[in-house]
Amino acid sequence: MHMTLKVAVSGASGYVGGEVLRVFSEHPDVEFGALTAHSSAGDRLGVHQPHLRTLADREIVETSVNTLAGHDVVVLALPHGTSGEIAAQLPPETLVLDCGADHRLASSEAWAEYYGGHHSGTWPYGMPELITADGHQRDNLLGAKRVAVPGCNVTAVTLGLQPGVAAGVVDPTDITAVLAVGYSGAGKKLATNLLASEGLGAASPYAVGGTHRHIPEIVQNLEVAGAADVKISFTPTLVPMARGILATITAPLAAGVSADEVRAAWESAYADEPFVHVLPEGQWPTTAATLGANTCLVQVAVDKKAGRVVVVSAIDNLVKGTAGAALQSMNIVLGYPETTGLQLQGVAP
């Protein structure tokens, strides 16, 4: 397939918008149209994204329906609760990829509880590898014109645990997930707890006690993967790294299931996935190994004394956790090979 896709990116001055520009620039058929933002409108992109040298002289324009309309693809990298209104006014023939949370949840009640305000509706979910009752979520993306890109923490937990849920080898009513999260996951907002003087040399939990907004999305995904009931204790912790998520997830081992059956469930689930890789036994994922790549690295083990399955997954929160998922979904929607423009190789050391 050889065609030029004119792509507009809103929120271009933020971390997610910048990563969308970096990742999408590797696609052979992408040509950037409007680069938009709010407070930074009128600036050159290089003021806010100095690493994007080929786009540094582009002017950031005001985010509006008029500036975004007329493109083949619009990527919304806006704060939660703000993309719904704009998306509703964009032409129906435009492919819109929403990197915010506005269209991820199926339940308006869950939206009201965790986000508040008006629920903008539910779009096809942009996690191609999500296991569904009749296959995988990628089958539901073909020909879509609206795609809700998953949350980054959600991606790490879902891809980590879903093989065990789908295969019935874990009990999903007693899940514990503890995540080490890089600071870019909090965005560019100015806040005392996000200052370097506060974060360097410190690990800081946040959204503790079932309050994190990604919880209902995780529950929703695991139910899609086959769980009748999901209960999860989810605790994210900011650690002094710019990007990356390392998720440690545990759940009770189902009765009568062996360690070999557990490993087989994960290996079978991801045998043909281009971006989700189960590591050899004894090798554990690190965030460094996923830096800059659209990969999720996974390892699984059985803690026999505790009677629990332990899964560790690692992703780059800005790539597989956001921008890479958006491009991967775009490829599927438009009929490109799923891997087009997406990096498998990490950056090390």
C-alpha cells in the first residue's frame, strides 16, 4: 500500500503529542498536517520538542475543529475529559485516534465514579492483542473510524495477566498489581511532587487504595478476556526514571493447575504476537529493554509456597503504552501490515 496519509496531532507540545510525532514519523506514508495545542499555540515546535529536529520549525496552531478537519487521521493527545467535544464535531470519514481516556470505558457509571462529568461514549478499543471471546481485539478494529487508545498502566497489567485469565489458570478475584512508573506518565504539568528535587532518589506511591483512574479499564479488559468477576488491588509508584512501566502482578493459582500449564498459557497466547514477547525462563523484563520500542516483555512464574502466579511485564509507557498503540491501531484500521513504522529494538544501555 502506498498512499499519503495526512495526519494532524493535537496536544503536540506535550509528552504524548511529542511521542506521537516521533513514532508516526517512522511510518513511510505519514505526512504531518496541523500540529496543534492550546497555551503553546504560536510557538515553533522545537521550543517544546527540541529532539524532533525534522519538525522543529513547524508552527503550533490553536486546537480547534477547523484546524483538525480536512485530515485523513487526527490524533488527540489531550487531557482527559477534553477530547470528547472536539471528536464529536470531526467529520465521520476522518480516522480519530484518542490517546486520552474519554472513549475507553463502556460504563458511564464507571466514568462518573473515576473521572466525573459527561461520558463521551465508547469507541473501538485500540489494544490489538486483547483476548476476546471470539479471537482478538484487532478483529474489531478493521475499518473503524474512531479508536480509543488504551491507558499505559492498563496496557502493562492487561498484557501481563490476560493469558492466565483467558486460560482459566488464575483466580481473577484476588489480583494484586504494583507498578513502578516513570515520571513522563504524569505529563508535563507543573506540580511540586513532579519536580526533580522531589523525585530524584525517591520512590513515591500515588492514587493508593483503589482510586487510580485506570482500574475500571483494567477490570473491563480482564472481563473481556474471560473473567466473570475481577477484584484488583492496584498501586502505582513513581520512580526516578523518565519513562517506562514495570508491573508486578500476582493472582492465586487455580486449583489443580501445574507450573507447566501456567507457562504454556502465556507462551500459547503470545506465540504469534509481534510486539508481546514471553522471555526465556529465568530472564526477567526490565524497562530499559523496552525503551523507545513498541514491545511488551513478559515473564511468568509460580510461587508454590504462596500458591500464586507471579507475572512481571515491562513497557515504554509512551510507546507501547500510548503512541505505539495508536500507530499499531491505525495500521490495522487502514489495512497496513500491523508492524509498519514500529520499532522492535529497544535502546540500551
